Amino acid sequence: MVVDEPSVVTLEVRSGRMVAAGAAAKAMVGRTPPTLRTVRPMRNGVITDFEVTERLIRYLIQQVHGSRFAKPRLVVAVPSGLTGVERRAVRDACMKAGARAVFLLEEPLAAAIGAGLPVHEPLGSMIVDVGGGTTETSVVSLGGMVSVTATRVGGDDLDDAMVTYLKREYALAIGDATAEQLKIAAGSAFPQPAEAKAEVRGRDLVSGLPRTVLVDASELRRATEEPVRQIVDTVKATLDSCPPELAGDVMDRGITLAGGGALLRGLDELIRHETGMTVHVCDDPLRTVVVGAGMCVEQFETLKPVLAQETS
């Protein structure tokens, strides 16, 4: 892996010039003066700002190749539920950024390949990809997705739920970055043997002054109960629509969790409790999708059948 950057860009308001991108831009979230604005050009796996997305992709290509004239072949992992218009937007942004060919790969397939599941064999393998904006659950067999369920709920929704909870219960305003740190420090989906606690610093909505409160894991579980329930319901819906033969394979092999959301403590235990099935978390769930996409680049001829080429 050569470049690992979040999809965040900081722009000058007046000129539109790109000031920072990736991790440098993410560090500026909530800290910019009025002359700068920080944007996330992709939300829930969908392009929300075409021009900024194009500039971000061009920046990433230059980071890898060191030349503005490079014309690489791109494999892009996208949510399985994208419409034709949304898929075309991804393709156009990549082509304008300098790609010579664009291949789209559904994220559940990419996650299954990255997790080392036997996607080309006549065996049912179930992958649950809990991303930042979407959760996709799929049963994969013979190089394709036999059953797939997607919901636009992910790690970002857990952060939003924590922000809302602290505002309601403690009259404390916090930013998205603080919510993410809180989720990592004390968030959980299922009761743990040693429940964590965390201090949260924010702005008191009554006095307007900075204030610190102490919250524990059980409070955060209550705060995130609804989005976590939607993730579990997505898993159940996929199992419900799975063909009987493949359901037997999944019963034997278990469910594999990928995506950054898989790092939430106890999510695997909750799914195991709700479904009665074995649940495994990938070795590096945060990068499973990109590892699968990378394998498609490295083993292009072998894995080409799982890729969809986007043509004009």
C-alpha cells in the first residue's frame, strides 16, 4: 500500500484553490477560519461534489506516480446499490482525473477477496462490510453476489448518534472528530467484561463555555442502539433471502466482518447472539476492501470476470 488517505479536501473559499487533501485536510475539520472550507466530496459511497472528487483523485494519482501525465488503469470499489447515474459519475470523475480505463468493483466482493474467502468456488461465503456511510451484507459464490442487502447506515451514523445523545443528555456540543475518538475509546455494541469510560470535552450549550463530562460504554450503547440495530437487521435480511444450499455453507463457515465498523467492540458478539452463527473479524478490517481491489489490479487477468468496465 503506497497511499492511505481519507477522502477529505480543504479549499480556499474565494479562489477554490485546493489547500490540503487527505489526512492533512481531515486534521483541519472544525478548525478552519472563514476563508477556508473543508469538504467530504463523497458521502455514503456516492459522489456529492463532482469537481472536488475529480481533483482529489488526480491528487492521489500524482502521489503514486509523481507525474501529472500518468494514465493509470483504475479499479474503484463502490457500494453495490449504486444507480447507473451514480456509477457513471464515478467513471467520469476518474477519467477526467487522468485514468485510461476504469473498472468498478462492488465493495462486498472486494471485501470478500481481501479477506481471502473462496469467492470463485461453489461455496457460499458471507461477508458483512460495515463502512463509514453504508453497510453491505452479501453471500458470495462462483465469483458473484448471490444475495446482497445494503443500508445507508455505517460508522458515521454511530458518530452522529453520539453527538445527538450528548447534546440531549448533557447539553454538550461536540464535533464529528471528537465523536469518532469517543467511539474508538469507549464505544461498544455488546456488554463487555470491563466496561470502558471516557472523558469528553465540548462546549456547554447553556453557558457557552468549555466543559468536560465522563461517559461510560453503557451510555454509548444506548446512544448508538438504533444504527447498530439497523446493521444487525441487514445481516438478518441477507440470511433470509439466501438460497437454502448456500445458507448451509454459511452455517458451516460462519460470517466474516470487514470495514472500519467491524472494529466496534462487541459487534461480532452481538451478531453471533442475534443469529446463532459463528462470526469472524478480518485481520485488518479497515483495509480489507482496498486490499481486495489491489489484488484485482495485481491479478488482473485472473480476477477480471468480477470487474465491470465503465465505458462512455
